[in-house]
Amino acid sequence: MKAAQHTSYNKNNIALNLTEIAKPHIKPDQVLVKVTAAGVNPLDNMISRGDVKMIVPYKLPQTAGNEVVGLVEEVGSGVTSFAVGDRVFGRLPLDNIGAFAEYVAVEATALTKVPAYLTDVEAAAVPLTALTIMQALDLMGAEAGKTIFISGGTGGVGGMAIPIAKAKGLKVITNGDGANAERVLALGADQFIDYKTEDYTKILSQIDYVLDTLGGAETEKQMSIMKKGGQLVSLRAMPNGAFAKRMNLPKCKQILFGQVGRKFDKMAESYGVHYHFIFVESNGQQLQEVADIFSQLEIKPSIDTVYPFEEVNAALDKVANGRSRGKTVLSFEK
């Protein structure tokens, strides 16, 4: 079968090697998925550059791709949740990625069935982002009735975070380009702040939770609007010691990440809030919860560009360098 593989880590030249490899054999707890579409993410480029080696040290060559949609072609002897022909999607387990291939063997617990109203391409935009949000809300211990600020709510992450947070009973405030205000309010946001004309740090205070999708200087600005004891989860700042511990990384890495993330821990301490960094893991059960929320509201993720599988390197380049208005997806349909 055809597969796109990392053959070396390279900071500058993110290019995968298209090659022929053996079709995988499944274990009793796995299903064999015939891939129909795969989401392309900044994470894929980070892996190519070797940026996540400290968290997950992949052995090269490694088939790339973290987010998969496809049809179940074979079911392991221990799997009762799926049948041949089921349309499934998921974020692949960290230690078993490989969505950029014609087939992938996946643990059944990482997958769930695709909501019928979504196309394969649309479905490919959901798992990684939606699971990130679910796991971030878990990490915050988010409680219904409290308030969350989702920075940059007009982007792809915000577009999914807002309806999920609303479904969990939270009051949602977000910011972004005013041109998108109507669309974002329609997703369920309770308050929209136009970053071009308003400064959210002058408007907001006593916020319980923050989902930081921006990083950089914005992380500290967001801490300044929070209630004492509030919880901030960043998708863009730096991993810290607590993150390394949660990921069960070796002691030496826990110490290293403790030093790397110390700046953010100290910053959070000075504002009296809690800082967390997240690296999304596979979870079919959480994804089923997302599928139920999305089916109820018929949420359609925004798609920017669809590339044929053979143009995987152009897709990665688009994610690294293009200004995206939605998800970049690989299609395996001939």
C-alpha cells in the first residue's frame, strides 16, 4: 500500500517520502481502516521538524498523519463495537499514528462512528480539535454555569470550542475579527469582542476559565482577566512539569519540562491562577460525545483546501505557510 513517511527530522525541509509498505496486520483489539480522508495539522509539521521528539520519540521511518476517517475493513477478535463497513473517525493513539496511508490498524477505543450528516472530508476536520477542547475542559474541571473566555474564537478551534463549551453549560465569551461576529454568535457565543476596536483586558474580569488558542504575549494578557484560582489551558504556549508528569514522561524529561515551563508557572502564580499545557490524546468515548453534540446541532466544520493524497507535501506546506480559513484535508478517493 502507499504511505507517506518521515524518513528524517528536518527543521527546514518538511517533506514526507511517498513509498510502498506492507498493509498492516491487526491485533485482537484493533480494526483495519481503509482510509478515505485524513486531516492535516500543524502537529504533523511539528513531528517532521522533530519538535515533539521529547514527548513522543518516533522511530524512523514513521508513517505520518494523526487524524483519520475511513471504512472498517477488518475487525479484531476482541472488538465488539464495530463491524465491517462502518464509517469511523478518530485521533490516532500517540504511539501508533499513520493516517497518511491507504490503510491503518487502529485500536478500536480510539475510534467512533462518523455522524451521518458529515462527509468524509468534513469529518476529517473534527477529531484532533474537538478532542483537544474536550480534554482541555476536563483539565480545567469546567463546571456548568461558570464563564470561559476562548481567545481567537473565529478560527477553526474556536468554531468547535464554542458549541462544545455551550453544550457543557458554560457561558462563552470570545474575541476575533468583527467581520465574523455573526457566525460566531450563531455558534452559541454569549459575548463577542472585536479585537480591532476593543481590548478584552479592559472589558473582562473575574473569568473562571480560559482556553488560550493564541500563545505569545496573549497568554499573560488572558491570565490578567481571570478570577483568583481560575484555570487556563494553553494550546500554544510551553509544556511544563505538570504536563510531563501527566504524560508519564521519564523523570529526566519531567525535570527538563519543569525548567522549560517555569516562566509560565511563575506567571500564573503571580496572577493567582493555574496554568496547564495540553497535548491531545486519542479517546473514542469523548469523540462519541462530540459526535452527539455535533449531530444535534448539525455543525459543519469549515474546510479550506482538499488535496489528493499524492500531494501530501503541498498540503503540509499549506498548513505551515498559508493563511487558512479552515481545515486542510487529504482525500484518498480516486
